[in-house]
Amino acid sequence: MRRLPQTCGRVVSGLLALLLASAVALLASAQPAAAHGTLAMSTPASGATVREPLTEVRLFFTEKAAANAFFTITAPGGTRVDNGWSQGEPKPLEKPVREYFLVNGQFEPREYTTGFPAVVSVAHLPAKGQYSVSYLSVASDGDTVRGTLTFRYDGRVTAAPKGWSPPSTQPDPALVAATEQHNTSGQASAVPTTPDDPSTPPAAAAPSTGSTEESGPGALAWAGWAAAVAAVGAVVGFVVWRRRSAGTSTGRGRTSAATSGRRGGGARTTNRAGTGKTVAGKAAGDKTVGGKAGAGKVAKTLASTDGEPAVDSKPRPDTDLAAATPGSRLSNTHLALFVGGLVVALLAGFGLARIGTADESPATGNARPSAGGASDSGQVGSATDGHQHPAGTGPHTHRGDDATGATLATGTAVSAGGYTLQPLERSQPPGVRADYRFRIVGTDRQAATRFAVVHDKPLHLIVVGRDLTGYQHLHPTMAPDGTWSVPLTLARPGGYRVFADFSVTAADGTQQPLVLGVDHTVPGAHSPTALPPAAAQATAGPYAVSMTGAPTVGVTAPMHFQVSADPTVPAQLERYLGAYGHLVVVREGDLGYVHVHPEQELVDGTVKFWLTAPSSGRYRAFFDFQVAGTVHTGEFTINVP
């Protein structure tokens, strides 16, 4: 078999250099998370099960919580059971915590071994089940510290203190203003670590406390990067070893006495299937059985008639090293497989790292794109999330949302993030079924055709009247040219707001979640409907729906919805669009659309959402659920003081 020529070796060397440069660039692009004043641990720990009554929850931060920090503890029934908080005595952390600070353009690590507790009093424990703890503070450098954690209580019920009532307080307006001014969604969690070389910070920090602050790539990502670097290192080491082997292998009996004088030509023999028949080659430069032997090349004997290899004189500088080194005679196939395997390892490592870093911090505006994008043909890709985030994800702004961070409501603008909602019709007659058509147009004035599937659909169209009536949740279809259409019937004259909720997929596969809104009109005499008063109960078809929770400005608060066929029998909920329920919340006045994040599983028999009210005011909540194949909607008015 022919050996790999030197030209191919140069090509392989160039490929290895390219792979090494790519790995270095990829590793350099991963920046550490700058985390300050983060939650390091808690008592009870997040996710723990508590079986004895407790009177307080301790949250240990890497620095003292702000004096006007805000904390809530919510019981399974949705009522708050916190009873104030105070600063506790510092305590050594179970594991050191590393935070990173940007200094002169460089991320510098700092180890913390002491936790500063915020002690939140628990008034009583009214029920068994999941308790939620939410916090909002500002770190000494101005970063927002915001997040939630949960624990389960499985002990005996305790009574409320005499004269005590659940708190309805809201955060200090100065605290909310400070978080908005900094335009950040919350602190990235620090990683409890063991001290090592501070000059080599990890790409990002990963959570260890179980709290739902934003997190970095984690161990899976670093395993991927390690595999990639190991692959490149192995390739480089292999090349060096081969060159060293070549330098030390000459002069060790490599040449046969019978062939030592042959440099420019000679006979090349081939054993034909053990018959002993040989074919003599011609002089150098003529055609031989094995191909062409160029002038000045080393004459090669593939096999002697007795089966023993006979190699001509020592290799010249342009001779393949694999053929000249007895211990490294790799054929083209072997070497190709070796290099190919290392390339696969490099790509696999990079893939693992991409998986590990798929959950980018909401603070950066990136939702969690864990699957590939669509093709240019207009087919949609797949994604597990989009606007849905892990339980307890703090309030945040997506890319394209209000850049000032002054509001967390979206859909108040027709354009955001470089995309525009372009309706082809802006009005329709009352009571007439008509196709509503629109496009999502980019800055190049071309219709976007690449969308990620979020909650089982590439785009969700929400229609609601300006008086917060007439709610509809629709799923249009897209034509190859990027035009979306869906049948729409609007019974009453008046003004409507149309929200397009989607994640567009860029050419590089990244996904950008957006909510764009545009007005739609139904001509005729309009009589606005007064918003119903706030209530904890609603009727949706034959079902009674109850809502519990205490929405809070700037703080992530749990909201629970329970559906009953009668007062004593819970309804058998079915998954609808990938979850047991979906919640759309719209603010009265500007019709701001609020992102709400559901738990994927039922919690104590309820559908649990995490809601962050962007401001005080009145809101209308639309809770979609499915029973026996039919979708129903419970509607609620929410007052946020």
C-alpha cells in the first residue's frame, strides 16, 4: 500500500494548525461570569425536604444584603408567610465561592469563604407542600441580586401568631429603581470551588446551591472543552513524535547490503498471491507495476519473493516518514482514520461545550437555544424553550425588549431587536371570518423564514381588545415566502392589539426571542367593557379555576392555578403546547405583554407560574388549560399595589 506523501503531511499539518487556532478562538470566546453579592447557600437548602417546623430561612450571600433588600416566603396555598428579615452573623461557607470582577478589561477571580446571612422570619407553616423563597437586592457594585429557591415542608402544620395577617408589602421604590437603572436581570450564580490557580478562570460559574439565579456552562461544557483541547494536543504530540522518530531511526540497519547502492532506480518486485512470480520494474522514470517512480526517488520494494521486506537506502528528506520508520508504518488509511478520529473528538468536544453553554443567562438576552435552527427553505427548527425559562428565573429583558430596562413588559412596540411586525391587513369587518396575514421583516427588508419551535409552535399569535376583552390564542401557518396567515373572527367593533410571540433563528443558528405588537381595528360603534374587579375565582366552561399568589413589583413571585370539575374534584389536566397550562398577562393602559414562566410539572396539584410584575397597576391574566382535548381559558384581574 502506498505511504502518505510529504505533500499530504503538509496538508495535515495545516489542518492541525487550523483546528488548534479554532480551539483557541473558541476557548477565548468563553468569558467568565461577573458575579457580585450572589447567593452562596441557604438553610434549608434549595430543593431540601424539611420535616420539623422551622421559624426562619437563612440566605447566605457573599456580601451583606442591601438594607432595603426585599424577601418573601410563599406557602403552597399562595399566601405569604414571611414576617420580616434581619442581618445575621457571618458564617464560614460550606464551600468557597469564586466571583469574577472585570478589572482593566480582564476578569479577575476572588474567593469568598464567608457567608453573610439574611434571616427571614417564618410566621407559620399553614400546609405541607412546596414553599417558595424570593429575594431582591442590589450588590455593592450596583448589580441586581435577584432569584428564587424552593423547599418542601412535610411536617406538622403550625398556627399563625395571634393578630398576624399575611403581608402585602411591596419592595422599596428606590430598590426597584436601582435594579431598573442598572438594566440587569439578576446575578449570575457563583461556583463553590476548591482553590486553584486564579490565573485560569473558568468560562462561567455554575450554580451549586440549587437556587434559580442565572448560571454558566457547568461541568458538561468544560468536559467538552477538555475533549477538544485534548484532541488538538494529541494531534500536535503525534506530529512531534513522528518527526523525532524520523530523526533517530536512520542508520539503524535500515538499508539492505544488496540494495544499498540503489538510489535512482532498480527493480520493484511484487509477490503475486504466493506464486513466486515476480514482475520486474523498468528503469527510474518509467512505468512500473506500482505506478510511476520519479527520478531521484528512493526505489521501493513492496515485498520480496520470500515475503520478507527489503527496504532500500536511508530515506531522503522528501521521503515519507511513515514508510521510513519501522515502528510507525501507517498507511494512508490508518493515518486518515487517526486524524479523522481526532477531528471527530475535537468536534464532539466543541459540541459538548455548546450543549453545556446552551443555557445562556437571560441577562444577556439569550433564551435557551438547545436545538438547531431551521433550514433556509423556511422549515422551522426545534427548541426546548424560547420564552420559557427554568423555574424561578428572575425578571429580565430579552434582546429587542425595551433597551432602557425601565419596563419588563414587551409587545408595546411594532419593532424590536432588528425585526418588525408588518401586517398586510390592519382592519376587518365585525363578525366576519377573515385571514389575518403578516410578516416578520428584518433590517434587510426581507421576511424572516427561520423560526424555532417554542411550546410546540413556531409562532404564537395573541389577540386582545384594548379593553382587555376578546382574548384569543392562535397559531398561524407560514408560507415559503415568510407570510403568516390565520383565520380571525372579531365579533365586536373596537381596537385590538395583536402580539406575535416567537423566536427567530439567525443564520448562525442562534435564536432571538421577541414579542412584537401592532394595532388592529374593527370599524363600528365601540362600547368599552369595564374591567372586572380582582377576584381569586373564575369560571372557564364547566370548570372552576382558582388563582393564588401575591404578584410583586420587581420580584419573582409564584402564582398557582387549580382547576376543578366541582368544588371537591380536581380536573384531569392534559398537557397543552408542552405544559399543563399557559399564562398570558397584559397590563392595562399600554397593553404591555408580560413574560410568564411555567413549571413543567404540577406542583401540589396546581399549575405553578413565576410572575414578575413590571410595575404597579392593573393586569388581566389569561390562563389556558386543556381537559379532555378541549382548551379553556380562565380570566382574572390582578391588582398590583
